[in-house]
Amino acid sequence: MRETILMFLAFCVPIFTVLYWLNAPTGTWLLVLIPQALVTLIYVLSMIAGHRVMISVNATEISERGFLRPFTAFPRAILGRVVLLDLYTSSSLDTIPQLFVTDTDGKLLVRMRGQFWSHDDMEALADDLDIPVMHVPEPVTLADLNRLRPELLYWFERRLNLRRSGRAFATKVTDSSEIISR
């Protein structure tokens, strides 16, 4: 938490200091106070949301409160499998652990990302659930995961498929227009 406060101050203090310095002589400093209050409010609300994130397991359910998502709970009876894998970060050979809890149909219920959760947290959750755990032996890329199991990804991570679909659609339209013009 200390690091995020320092980052916030390192970003905001110089910017707002210069803005106040430029606007104070003309008396328009109030126009700087409003955006500063808004930025500070957004920061405080995001810090609160970040500290409320949790995943808990009890005898009957697994529940999660995500960063910008509502509280969700799933009965243990519908849990199907845990998938543990290492995902390559973009344009790098570094990997980040990922844990996916799916239902019996393979639908994603809970996801733990290595940016926010430790590998030990993921292993502890997998042990607590008492369901089959699939360890993917080799790291995968986002494109591979998108191709093989897109249902495990968030909507914004599936954008690769949208690009591919767009190219395929553009090719079909071009082919169709050539046929029509003949």
C-alpha cells in the first residue's frame, strides 16, 4: 500500500503543483481543485475496492469479490476442475501463474491472476477445493490460450479472436465482392 501511495504522490504532486502555480495569479486555481479532488476520489475508491478483493472457500461454496465486480458465490457441487498454468507476459519470456476454477461444463467461475495473487495462494485454493487439478506443464501464450480455451479469458483478452474474425470477415467480403462484380 505504501508503494501505491508514493506512486500516486509522485504523479499528482508535481502536476498539480505546476497547475496551481500557473493558475494562482489569475485566480482560476478552483479549476485545478476540482480535477484534483476527482483524481483523489478515484484513487481512494480504487484503493478501497482493491482491499475488498477476496476469495473464500467453505464447506458449501466458493465465493469471490473481484476488483470491479460484484460478490459472487458458487456451490461446491458445480465445481468441475482447477486449471493451473503459467502465461507468458506480452513480448517477454517472463511468465505469470494463473488459476482457473471451472464448473462441470468448463465455464469459468473464478480466476486468480499472478499479478494480484501469489503462487502459494493459488496452490492453497486448489488444495482446499478437493476437485481435480490440471497442471499445464509448459507455459502458454495468450494467443494459445485464446485459441484453445477462450472461455477462460476475460472479454478484453479475447480481442485477438475479434481481430482474426474481422480479417476473415474482410476476406469473405472481398471474395464476395469479386464474385458479385464478375
